[in-house]
Amino acid sequence: MILKSGVNKSRAWKKLERHCKKMKKLHMRELFEKDNNRASKFSIQLESLLFDYSKNRITEKTMAYLIDLAKSRGLEDKIKAMFSGERINITENRAVLHTALRNRANTPVYVDGENVMVKINEVLAKMRKFSEAVRFGEFKGHTGKKLTNIVNIGIGGSDLGPKMAVEALKKYKAKDINTYFISNIDGTACAEVLNKIDPETTLFIVASKTFTTVETLTNAKTCRKWLVDALGEHAVSKHFVALSTNTQKVKEFGIDPENMFEFWDFVGGRYSMWSAIGLSIAIAVGMDNFEKMLDGAYAMDMHFLHTDFAHNIPVILALLGIWNSNFFGLRSNALVPYDQYLSLIPAYMQQLEMESNGKFVSMGNDFIKYNTGTVLFGGPGTDVQHSFFQMLHQGTTPIPVDFIIPAISHNEIGEHHEILVSNVLAQGEALMRGKTVKEAAAELAAKGKSKEEVNFLKKFKSFPGNNPSNTIVFKKIDPYALGMLVAMYEHKVFVQGVIWDIDSFDQFGVELGKEMATNILPELQGNAAEGRHDSSTSALIGYIRRLRK
Ligand code: F6P
């Protein structure tokens, strides 16, 4: 039977709760000491990608119970429903088909009887034609110059994906193309980019699914004015393109629909970098590389769709997240890529996870009584070892970590990469093993500390360990590996949403603040009488108005 809500009341959940009580008494050190095969037992390889999840507080029984939980939620059918174009986004009555965007086998996918692959392929072809024309200087600016500054104007999913991917694939970028991203409504974001570029050689890509997002439209208007002031109104068609689902709004903004690259409402914003939203990636690294990224994502899609749960990387990744969060009560996760090119991956995944699964109403329309999405934060290693890692090692609550590391660097200089790799491996081991008070005391004594010093310092120098982590290793960060990695996390988020019984594809939570900002704006500008606010907000409006006079 598939439960519609109240997953925490299910037999599978209760079994896990009882099992967790026993697991809480075990330390991972003991689990490793008892079983030499633990690493191979709890790791999965897909092509060059290795997913090692052995450093979790799990046994074979845990995994069997977690898989039972997934099955009891009807996960298999839900996965098929997503891939086949069913309207699984129930609050917006939409299909969820980012997988169709990278359906490299080109098998038909139907929405309302229409094979969406036809229009997906048309847009991919249009992206290839345009990106190559820009890269090879055939599509020129108004004054005949090559367009070498590409400015993506977008926010959220219309910014984070392209920005992250262009950074991750920097080694593949055309040398003569500079890519910029303007997202924040803060005028500084616009000003800083406009100060660096020349209108004659700049292409603005206005990326907005809805074409109504205030930040994007405000930034786009500012950039349009800047361009028109320099080159005149006729220059717009050579310097502005739009990526959107909303042709009407694109027209109203003053961009010719000929210069628009379409996508569709079955592509969620935070799942959109595979669509026309990826145009800046295609221009920066070339359409062949963009398609290799789609190939990598497709390989992960096929693995997710066709592999039994016990060997299915996204499914296991999701279940471990639920195990740590709902059963051990660990409400945050760190994502730490040990690769400078992946430095923007945590910000990207933050939107993916927190916007998708930060929900409190079930698919059955009830307020949920268990925890759903967790906090995700992170940054590149080794930098973050010198910031938040102290808390991972000696804080009062464990924080599960995903470590990501390529075996080979694009910049093999001296010993840099080996030092980097030794650090990521050491962190995982240290977080798992820890150091007992006894071990700390013995070390201090061996260093010649007095008995008093040893007694005083031994607790400060101890580490609880038993902190869960996953390690994801692949050969090298290339377009294909990036595609695999991102698709892996997308599917993790989907599986968790299914188990928590939430709609992972809407984002109503971003609306209330937006509405209130719309009301506050005229009050701040002195164009409207002050509305009804709490005393704190009223006082802040007054104070800022006085400072701005
Ligand atoms: O923050 C809400 C949100 O709708 C995101 O989901 C989306 O990625 C972002 O705003 C941008 O939306 P749009 O592409 O429609 O401008």
C-alpha cells in the first residue's frame, strides 16, 4: 500500500526508528574494525564515478530497512511517472521533464499527446547555430564587432546553473570569450559588470522562465538603457537575446521573439540549466561540450531509472540523507568539493535542495508533522577546513558531509593535487574515527606534557568522530562528469521528496516576501502612506528614510 501522507506512522518508518535506537549506541570505528569489506560493501561505481557511503552509521540491516521505506512509498512508480511526463507537480499541474532535455536516445516523451522531444531538439539545434555563430564571430554586434562579452542576466535557477557550470568548465572555455553574470537587484551587481565591458562587443542574455522576475527585469532594463545610450535603439536586436517560456512578456520587454530561445513549463527553474537557460554555457564552452554535459546527465538518468534500489546511487544518497536527518536528528549537511572549479556547486545545490524540499504541506494536503528538507551549506576544500570544519569535528551535533573529489586535476602543478587529495581523505577518516580522550592523553604525554597539562588538555584535544560522510570520486571534472554529478543530486532531491510526500517542484515559499517588498517600496520612496506593519518594520522604514535624505 502506498501511504499518501503520515510516512512517519508507517511500519517501515517505525522499524527504522527502533533500529536507530540500537545504531545510536554504535561507533563507526567499531563497524570498520569488525568488517574489512565495509568499504566495498557500501560503495557503488558508475563508470568512473565512485560513491563511497561506508562512513555512515549504517549496517546491511539499515540499508535493507531504508530500501523497504523507499518501496513502501511507491518510489519505483513515481520515478517512472516523472520520466514519462505525468503531471507530478500537482500544485502547478505540470509535468517534470528536465530528464527529457537530456534524453540522448531521443525516445518519444509525451505530454498531452505531444512528443516534447520534437521541440526540445529544435531548440538544441537553434542553440548550436547561435552559439557557434557567436563563438566564430559570424553573429556580430551592431557595429560589426565580434561579441566577446557574454552577460547572463537572471536569478535563482536562471543564474546559478549557468554560472556554476561555466566556472566548473573554465578549462573548456573559449579564450576570447568573457562570461559575466548579473543576478542581484543590488545596483552594484549591474554597475560592476557594466564598468568592465564595451557595448559594441557585448551580448546580453536575459534568462527568465517567467519573464516577470523583478530582479531580472530591472537589471535587463538598466543594461538595455546602457546599450541604447551608447549604440542606439537599433542595436538591441544584435545585443539582446531572451531565454524564456513567456513569448508575450519577451515581446513586451522589447526583444524580438526571433531572438528568443524557448523552454517550457515542464522545466522547473532550478532544473533548467539543461534547457535554453544553458545558452551562456554553450557559448562559453561550445555546444559539443554542452551536449557532453547532457550525455553525462543522461547516463545518470538511465542508472537511476533502471538500477535496483540497493545499487542505485541517487536512491542510496537520498535514503542516507533521510536516515541522518529524520532518525538521527541531524538537520544540516555540508557539501565540500575539493576542486576549485566546483566552488559554486554548494550554492547551486543549496537552491536545488532547499527550494525543492523546504516544504511543510504534504501531497495529501496536510500539514506535515515530521522534518523535511535540511539545511545545505558548503564551500571548496581545503578553504573551508579553515572556517567551519572546527564545528564538524568538535561541535555538539554531527553535520553529515558530502566530499567531492576528482582524481586528476586540470592543473597538476607540483604536489598540489596530492596534498589536496590527502586532505579530503584525511577529513573523512578523521570525522569517522575521531580521537578518544584516552588517545588524546597518550599523545600529549608522548609529546612530553606534564601530568597536569595532560589532564587539563585531553578533553579539548579529543574528537567524538562518528560523523557521517559520503565521498564521491571521479576521474576529472569535464562536461560529462559535471552532468552526472548534477543529475545525481537532482534525483536525490526527487527521491527525498517522494519519501517525505511533498511536491519538490513548486516554490510558493518565495512569494510572501516578494509581495511584501512590493508594498514597502512606495512607502520607502515616500510615494505612499505607511501601511500597517509591525513596530519593528515601521521603525526600520523610518530610520532608513531618514538616513537616505
Ligand atoms: O526564487 C523563485 C524562483 O522562481 C526560482 O525558482 C527561479 O529559479 C527564480 O525565481 C527565477 O525565476 P525566473 O526564471 O522566472 O526569472
